[in-house]
Amino acid sequence: MSASSEQMSNESPGGTVTSMSRVLPTDMTERPAGCPFAPAPGLERRRGDGAVQPLTLANGAHAFMVTGFDEARAVMGDQRFSSDRVRYPDASQLQPHEVAALAERGETPARAAVEERTDGMFVFMDPPEHTRLRRLLTGQFTVRRMKALESRVREIAVEHIEVMQAAGTEADLVPAYALPIPSLMICELLGVDYADREEFQHNTHISLALTTTDEERAKARAALYGFIQHLVNHKRQNPADDLLSGLVHDAEPPLTNAQLVDVALVLLGAGHETTANMLGLGTLALLDNPDQLAALRADPSLIDNTVEELLRYLSIIQLGVTRIATEDVTVGGVDIPAGTTVVIATPEANRDQRHFSEPDQLDVHRPRSPHLAFGHGIHQCLGQQLARIEMRIGFAELFNRLPNLRLAVPVEEIPLRNDMQIFGVHALPVTWA
């Protein structure tokens, strides 16, 4: 879970998060071929236009984009900015004719009259509904429990490296290594049979693809919900020592089936997709910056710094984190009217020159400082400690056991995930001959 679960979750009760990417200009999310670590051209052109700047979406709606680090933290930590996509629909959920009609009347989308949320999409809730579900999960992701999993993460990493070595001197690192580590761990935590991984990985991929049609996404979402519902029913009849069994049997008052399915869906998706992309793209970043990889090899104690720097430098979440102002708020000297959608540009906030020196450079010696890769505030990523462990061990074992690791193709031929909500690489051909 290398980004907040909120950022990863691919559908809210009120609409898809991917809809925000659909109404953004493509040059604000797509990286040029061969330049996976450069800012998207549209974002780079906007540098200097202010830490909080107006943003017109493709459907004609007016929003604000936050590119400043301090301003982004302020928005994420201010409960006057809502995450509730049922009561406060964001501008991306509107059709152009709806935007035009609202503009003609001088209005913003109306707050829906919802008395109580009965779903379990806690990442799109505000307190107190968010508080109850979040509290149930916090106890499952303690630092102590996560550290206890370190030996298992190492076993998985070593096992997959040995399988690659036994098969020859080349591999696609994404399916051979980057994806299995977090997938196995979240399956074991939740109590999912790893043999079923292809089903949920496939449907998660379709749900997150920006090129997926509405019909394809709906079909994939239905399949995911059916998969999780079957799993919940199984845990009711056959409880085990796993996180999902605990939620099914120990929550007071008990969670409904709908809540259990939603919570499990967020955790399962966030638990494998984000860290897998960090492992893949992070490996590419180190191979593409040999001086930084050499520094890490010379001083293995830099691994913690390296992980934090990669989280900041890569910022794999595209522009999918939004908030709605529930009242008039001023951020960074800019007045944001009530009802306005705010898009948090995490990739830019994590490269704010006011907060980081030479932010466009990967520097494993960079002094540790806060970043926004895991979000901020009450929605900060639940699984961030597990994600750090998976990356720390994943990178260390890979580069220690394959000292000659290098790309098998030029950087320009690496297929980038410009078509996905979570950035990364679709494939990473490597060799260690």
C-alpha cells in the first residue's frame, strides 16, 4: 500500500475516481516515452502559476488544483474539505450539460440529503462514519504486527529471486517479482487464497485503466464484488486467524455484508496494486540513476532513506485525490468557495521547491522529511508500514542477490502506465547475465 487507500480505491459510492482523470487534460497525467521520471508536461508548464491555481476540467467545470506541499497538507488535514462522495459529489461526476446548467444559475452541485451511510467505503467518508470503520482497521495495522511480518516478506522475495535465477538470466520483473510480493502478503493478511490472485488482479487492472469503457468497468466491478462477497460468506462459516475473519466476527456492532465487502475491496486492491508499482518503477529509477544505486550498494544502511526518497520522487498516484469545500475556505491566499472541487496534485506537491532542494533529482542521501505519498490527515494510508517493509526488503534482496542487474531494453522501450490511475510500468525486462 504505497499510497493512501483513499487514492487507490477505484470507485466511490457516488462515482469513479477514474472519472477525475478522464476530465483532466492528458498532458497533466501522461509522461513522455523514455521520460518516466519527468513531470507530466502539463504540470510542468503550470509551475510558477501558484500553489493553489484555477483548473478548468474537460466537462467545463471549474475547480482548483493544489501543487504546493504546505497547501496540500492543509487541505488534507482540514475537515472543512470533505471526502464524502455521496453527500458532496465532485465536479468530475458531472456531465457537460449539468455543468452548464449549474453555471447559468450560479450554483455548485447540491449537497445530497443522506441521513446515514450504509456502505463501507470509509476512504470516501467523513467523521463520524469514517471514524468507526477506520478505528476497526487501525488495530490490525500496528507497527508491531507489521514488523512481525518482515521474515515472511523476505521469504517471499528470496523465493521469487531464486525462481528467476533458475529460469535463466532474464525476466520481466513486474510479474516475476514486483507483483507477487505485495499480492502474497495482502492475501495472507486478509485470508484470500493466493490461487485466486489472477481473478482479482485482472479485474482490479480493468477497474483502474483509464481506457476501460463504462461497460467493461461495471463488469469488472461486479466480478470483484462477487469475489469478495463469496470470501465474506466463507469467513462467516470458516473463521481463521486473518484480518477479514476478525472484521466478520469481532466488530461491535457487527458490520453488514455491504460494509465488509467494501472494506475488503479497498484493502485487497490497495494492498497489491500500489506497492507492486513502486517496486517496479523504483527498480527502474535506481537502474536509471546508477550513481544513486552505487551509493546504496556501498552503504546498505541507506535503504530506509532510499525508500522514502523513491516514494517522494515517484509519487505514483495520478491526479486522483480530491476534496470538496463544505464552506468558503482560504488556502495559500486563494479563496475557495463552498461546493468547489479541489484536486491535490501529489506529484507536484512532493516536488515543491519551497520544501525540497533540487526536487527533480533522485537523491538517496536526501535528509528525511515528510512527503505526501501516503496522504495526510485522517485518511493517511493504513498500510504504510507494511508498504515500507515490502519495499525495503524487496529492493535490498533484489540488488544484493542480483549484483549485475540491469535493463534488458533501452528505457525508451519500457511501456509506461500512462493509461492507468496508478502510474508505473506495465513490464520491466531485466537481465543479470
